[in-house]
Amino acid sequence: MNRDYGRSIFIAVFLAPALVLFTAFVALPGVRALLYSLQRWDGLTEARWVGLDNFARLFREGDLFLIALGHNLFLLAVAGSLILVLALAFAAMLHRRIRGAGLFRVAFFFPNVIAAVAVALLWILLYSATDFGVINAALGAFQRMCHSFGWDWPRVPLPFPFLDSRYLLYSLIPMMVWSAVGFYMVLFLAAMEGIPEEYYEAAKIDGATPLQQFRHITLPLIREVFTVGVVFLVITSLKFFDPIWVMENQRPTRDSHVLTTLLYQKVFTEYNVGYGSAVAVMLFLLVFCATLISLKLSRAERVEY
């Protein structure tokens, strides 16, 4: 009995600092945000209780919340799908020991060590309509080459305004893929390295092609790690903030708003703390539900070896 009591004290001592920090910086601010979402408050004057009115405003027709949520889902569906497909493909190639695998690992993972703001500034230069814009310069050279051969293609006015609010969401997709593929590739590759080589050898003896091996051996055995990757991707897509805020010079529009930029603008620019807190609560619920669904599907299809 004394031994069990001493063990409990030992565990409690080690858990106490983390529990205190979590309570102070996560739990209590979360509860305060929930209370703010039920009030109308500008952060300066006295708050007024309005109940669920802030949440009702979120779902009114034409409200920015639904537009911003649609933009988040667009980035998740398009950029997220490309990231997962490319990360799986690159991880599978590296797993099969292609030549230069070590160099590819470093090259693909390198964008992940760059700060998000620095990545945004880099892509601003790439998309620039001035002489520094590498992408517009490349498109111009390609267009001139087509004209020299008598081809009237592509019919795109140059320089193209990649950073215009109307096209910014589409311009973000290459940047998101470039900056995120390396992380998910390393994640999937680590899972693939744990698969016993005997499975692949047996499949080769049975005449399975590399594609069949990937489909029937690799994918089922990394399903749990793949689910973790999907959860990370959902959270990242819903919390996407820095690049849009930087590329829009801190003034996002209806064409470029996402949930986090809307939240920040409502609280720190318009001083509408109640509405901004309601957006934060909805963002938490979206991430929580998406994570639960992903983990539920993972447990239902778990494969052991």
C-alpha cells in the first residue's frame, strides 16, 4: 500500500508542472473565450450578455464566417490532397532505396525549418509582378517562345497578379505543397521503415508488382500513421494564418479571409471580442470533431502485424 502511494506521489510530482501550465495557458483562457463568445464586448467598455447571438450571426447568409470556412475547406481539400499524395509517393520511392535518397530527404524537409513568415515573403518575391518575380518572368519567356513558333498560347495577360485577393487562395496551393510535403514524407517514411522486409520479399515471390505491394502491404500497414497525418493536415488547414496575413498586408478581404484571419481582424482591428471569440470556439469545435472522426476511422480499420 505504501509502495503504491509513493508511486502515485511520484507520478503526481512529475505531472503537476505540466498540469499547472496547461490550466494556466490553455484551459482557463479557453473557458474565458467561451464566456466572451456569449457577450458583446469591445475590450474596453463593460461587457453585455447576449447569449448565443454571436453564434447566430456566424451563420447568417453572407456572413464572413461561412465564406472564410469555405476558404479553409478549399485549401484543405485541394492543397491537402496534393500534399498527402505527393508525400506518400516520395516516401514510397525513398523507402525502396532509390539513388540519392539521403539528399532527397534533406531537400524535401528543408522548407519545414523555415519560419512561416519567411516562406510567405519568399513566395511574395516569386509571385511579384516586378522584375524580381521569377514565376512571371518564366511565364513571359514561355509566352514569347510560343509566339516565336506561331502559337497563340497561353492567352494570359502578364504579369499575372498572383497576389491579388481574387487569386490568392489559388496561389497559396503551390506554397503550401512546397512547404508541407517534406514533413509528411518523413512521417510516412518512418512508418514504412517499420514494415518487415519479409512481407515485400514474399510478395515479390508471388509476382506482385511494386504498385501492388504499395497498395496491399504498405498502405494498410501505415494506416494509423496516415490517419495522424490527416489529423495534422486538418488542424494546420483550419489554423492557417501567417501567409495570408503577410501577403495581404494585414488587410484580408472577402476573397482571401480564412477563419484565423477573420478571428484576428474582429478582435484586434474591429475590437469585436464577442464575435471573434465565437469564431475561436467554432474553430475549436471543428478541429475537435475532425480529429475524433479521423481517430474513429483509424481504430475501425486497424491492421496489426
